[in-house]
Amino acid sequence: MNFNEKVYQLVKKVPKGKVTTYGTIAAKLGNPRWSRQVGWALHANRSNGVPCHRVVDRTGRIAPNFAFDGAEEQRRRLEAEGVKFQDPMHVDSSCIV
């Protein structure tokens, strides 16, 4: 299994209504400094079965350039799953796993 596939397998485990961070995924893959590579892997994903919208940065900020249609789309998807926000760009910390 290559790096991207490992990222996708971990992201699939994030439950609806929760988010995780790029750094958390990177740490689970062996190196917390691989956050950027995790982001690249998610950006390269073409499967609807990988809930990439459930990954945020270390401050809980959604991606300004979310791959599917910008931050508004990521926010819409997360809100539809019950994720709460503290402001337009940051999820509530209680939703981060």
C-alpha cells in the first residue's frame, strides 16, 4: 500500500460529525512532519468514498482552497454531518478527534 492509500484508509475511519488534522494523520503514519504530504495526498484523491472534508489544519481551520468547490463546500459538508463551527473558517475544537 502506498502513502496515499494509507492516508485514505485513515481518513475513512474519521466518524461523521468529527474531524481530524493533517498532523494527526501524519503522526499515525510515522512522522508528524508529513502534514503537507497528507494534504497533497488528499488533494490527489479522486474517490467519493474518502471523506477528505473531515480533515482540517492544526488550528481547526478548513481548507481555503478545498478541492471540490472551495471552503464553502467543505463547511457545507461538515455542517451536514453535525460539525459545529466557532467562526466561518474554524471548526469547534470539540469536534476534533
